[in-house]
Amino acid sequence: MTCPLCEAQSKFFQSGENREYWRCSVCRLIFVPTNYFISKEDEIQHYLKHNNSLESEGYVQMFEEKIRVVKNVCKRVKTVLDYGCGYEPVLKTLLTREGFSVTGYDPNFFPQRDLDTTHDLIISTETFEHFKEPGRDISDLLQSLAPLGYLAVMTRLAPPHDQPESFGHWYYKRDPTHIAFYDNATFSWIARHYEMEIIFNNGKDFVVLQRMP
């Protein structure tokens, strides 16, 4: 089966949650084959069940932590694209409060996007794991990134590849809308392929890359 990120041939990894997981030996992406994808309607209904609002203290604190990282490692950022902002763009609101000029985009809830405008920073939180075609989707979002711009990605990093039992028990893959899983090696491949440099990685759920000159 062809990897949806790097297009290399991938092998069956394991089963669980009534679906299969395949693993790429080149970019190390773990992905769910297309025949196990749920419908777009079911996907949207699943998103709407999430309590993602400004009233959710834990949700806001999570974003505030990521904003602190961005302000520390991303220099001279004025314009931001919140890519995959969801039905209630909490992060967009918090970034605006910090003085950034922020645009929100979500293919399901805010599908309008100006492809002629580039941004100093694209931040994508809890979105990469939903990508059906990661290679195409990452190339698409990078069209909106300015030269020397930053890409900040929040997604849970997969357990080490030599610990398949850890992946088997991993809570993050139980969500039926989570279909693509990345680890450090995957982000290293992304950085090389798209001519970017990893400037921050907390080893858990947040990676920041910068476009190279």
C-alpha cells in the first residue's frame, strides 16, 4: 500500500478498533487505509461533540502553553493562519488577544481561504492526525506560508516504532477521526522534504518548523 505522505510502499502494522494500521518504512507515518474512513457527516458530528470553547479551562490552558512557545521561538511574527481552527476558533481568539493578526481556516466550518495571502506563522492544532492525504494537505497549507515563516504543529507523537504493544494500547488512535500518526522521524522527513528546519520539539505533542532560506 502506498504511503499517503511520502508515496513509498508501506506494510501492514497491526489491527485494532475494527480497522487496520499500516506503517511506512521511509517516513515512518502510521496511517489508516481509506476504506476505514468514516463519512464526512459522521466526522463533523464527532467534532461537534468536543467541548472546545473559551469556557473550557483546560482547553484554554493547553493553547496558552503553546502560545508561550510560539512567542519564544518564532521571531518577528505578525500574521498567523490558524489552520484547522474547528467550529469555535478558540486559538484564534487567544492569539488575537496577544496582538497577532489572525485568520482562521477549517475545511468543514470555515472553508473560505485567500490563497494569495501568506502568513508569518501557520499553526495547526489537533489537525494533522485528521489528514486523509497528508502529503497533499501539508503541501496545500505551505502555500500560505511566507518565506522564512514558521509551521507549528500540535499532534500527539506516536509511541516508538520498536514498541508495537505501546501503539496497540495507545488511547490517541481510538478516535475514529484520527487516521494519521507521526513520530519524530516523520517530522524529520517532513522537514527535509519541504526544506524546513525543526526549531522546537517537546517530544510529546508540539513541533515547530521554520522555512529555510
